[in-house]
Amino acid sequence: MFLISKNCQKKFSETKVEEYNQIDVEKLLGDKGYVQILDDKHHVIYSNSKKHAKEKYTDYELSYVSEYNNFAMVTIEKYKNDDGTTDRVVSSVIYTATGKEVKNVMYVVDEGLNILYSTEHQDKKKLTRREYDLLTRNATSKYVLSKCNFKDDEGNKRTLLAFSPKTIGNDLKRMRQAFLALIIEFFAVYILLLLLFSLWVSVRVKKPLRLLNQAMQDISSGNKGTILEYKGPKEFVEICDNFNEMSKALDLAEHENLRLQEEKQKMIADISHDLKTPITVIKGYAGAICDGVTTPEEQKKYLETIYLRSEELTELINEFHEYAKIDHPDNTFHFEQVDLCEFTREYFAEKYNEFDLGGYALEIEIPEKKIMVNLDQKKFKRVYDNITGNFFKYSPPGATFFCSIISQDHQARIILADNGNGIPLAIKDSVFEPFVVGEKARNQNGSGLGLPLAKKIVEAHNGSIELSKLPKQGQGTEFVVQLNTI
């Protein structure tokens, strides 16, 4: 290769410019070999290849081409980053014919050919595609490229670029010449890459750790809900995402704790209010009897009132107890496979006298076929009790209570409705919240825990209960309970 390029240089330096086309370049460089002759401004003034006859080179581009009497050994290593991008390490070592190293350069570039590190041209930030191709040509092209400077017959400075096709012989020769140097260079490159990798890891690791440390300090200072924004290695992104989930969970837990504290305070206030009225009546009437200021007729009336108020008080305390223990860990449900239709028929059969004596009508529409569900019969009976109990409290005599069951798409729909006065609009969206009652129920010392308790029981059965926004025509109130069928 060295001899070929030298002969080519000699031939062109002895030939007039207008006679360049008479030189048999392929005979000098091999089949499909070609040359480019550049003037002092690096414009191509001649090429035996029409495809490359009108090109121009820059100083940077020519700096990546080795001299004709030297040999460039180019290696390209690819490293895939965690974000899916690929960096390339290009190493170019220039040797003389005797194997002596005369130049050693290294470039680390990303996919956009931005220079991440280089040992020359420190002012350059990015390689052009042509610069990269010239730098790596001896490793990637089917041609071996070399250059040499000469003066033509008129004394003008010229540069010859020789593109010689690669051959097996050339490859073996290069291997023999560079084998010893490669061993030495391998260790040098390995140490350099190790240092670069250590620096890269240090930069990549410090940033997420610094962000995490600052975020944990914020949380310890009481700033809940701190969110990290980080892009980098997948492992650190996952850690930051997990931290964000934890931070969100802490913030939600804080708000939930405040809500529960407020609910607890409201519950205590409501319980105190609901217990105060019957206790005040009992205390007043009992005090009057003890002081002997009542007639026998009044005494009997007061005792009856005390009895009734104590019954109301007992019912309130029982409802408070049921609601309090429903979420207790020791409160277990005993599920069994039950025919929902038969269970409902038996319940309303037992309730029939209560409807009849109160002057209420009862309409039942239950299919004859079995609809099997998992049910804790004792606890689910409380759902029916609480809804029918509200019907008796709110509805005037003559009102009708409706119950129907529909099975569809592995779901059992229980519709419990009435044609009474309906639930007041002011509380319609909050009937399942504790201590929410209508004025009539409040006057009767209703606890406001019946529907919330029913909701908890239904949800413990993996079901749902809702108050229909638009009940059927002729109905004032309509509850829909859904349970999974077996």
C-alpha cells in the first residue's frame, strides 16, 4: 500500500494537469481504485471517478486521513446505555511501516455524533457524518484511504487522496505489523475506558442520590407529597418512582388521618347529642317521681315515658355498638351458600304482621328459580332491617314497600323501594355517611347509623348498595343492592 501510494504520487507529480486523465489509476491502486487531487484550498480538481469529481474537504476532514507512508489501525467499540442509546468509542492508532506508533487518538461519540470525549481537536463539540466516515474509514469501508502532498509540474501545492480496495494480503500485512502494538494499546485503552466508566458512573450515581437525600430531608421536615423528577439509568428511575409512590401514599395517609380525626370528633359530638335527649327526659321524670311532686296518674305516665325513652336509648346504644364493631379485626363473617330468593321470602314473611299492623302494604316480586350467593345470613338480615326500619320511620300509613330480585350477568340485583315521602334532597348524596338523618328521624332520636352499617355489611359481601337518583315512577325511595352470584 505504501509503495502503491508513493508510485501514484510520483506519477501525478510528473504529469501535467491536463494529462491526468491519461494515468491508469486502477493499474496503480487496483480494480475500482480511484484518486482525488486537491488544490491548496482542498477542492477536488481531478478524479478518475466522476462520482467524486466535485467534492471539497475541510482541514478537520483531512486531519483524519493518514499519510501514505503510515498505516492507521481503527477500532470501534459500541456501548449501550440504560436509556437505550448507544455510545461509540473510536480509537485510531497510526503506525509507520516498521510498526512504530506516530499518532494515537480516541473519540467517544453518541448517536448524534456529539463528542463526549476526545484526545484531539478540543474545540470541536460534534463530528459531521463525513468526518466520522473518514475517521473510521479503514475499519468500515471497502477502501483503504491515504494521502500525500506533492507539487505539480508548475510548482503548485497539491494533495493526493488514494482510495485503494482492500485485499486479503493487505489485511494480513496490517495484522502482522500492528499485532504487537495492539496488545500494548489494548491495555492502554482498557485503563482509559475504566477511568472514563468510573467517572461516568460517579456522575450518574451522585445526581439521583442527591435528589433522594434532599427529598427525604423535605419529608422529615414535614413537607409531605414531595415528588422527584429524574431521567437517567433505569434502576435509579425505578427507585425515584418508588419514592414518589411512597411520598404520595404518605400524603394520602396524612389526609386520611386528618379526615378520620375530624370524623371521630363529629361522631363523639353526634353520639353525645343523640344520648343526651333521652337521658335528660329520663333524669327529669325520675327526679320528679323521687321528689314526690307527681300525682299517681302523672307518676304512671312518667314511668311509661321513662320506659319508652330507655328503650330508645337501648336501641341507640345497640346501633352504636354494631357500627363500632363492624370494622373490628375480631368481627368475622360466616359465609355460606344461600338461595337469596328463599332467604328474602322468609324475611318478609316474618315481617308481614309488622307491615299489616302499621297499616302498610307489601309487594314482593321474587323469581321461583334459585339465585345462589355467599351470605352471612345473620348480618345480611340487618341490611333488610335497617332499610325497612327507615321505611316505618318516614312513611305515613298506607304507603307501600316494594322488593324485587333480578339475576343478570353473574349479579343478583335486590331492589328495595317505597312510594313514601322520599329522602330529603339535602341529604340524598350523604345518606351512607354516619349520623346523617332526616328531621323526622332526628326528632325520633334516630342514630343515622342504619344505612352506613348496611353499606359496610354489603361491601363485606363484595357487593354494593346505592340510592337511585331517579327511582321508578310512583316510588319515593329506591335502594339497589348488588351481590355476586355463584
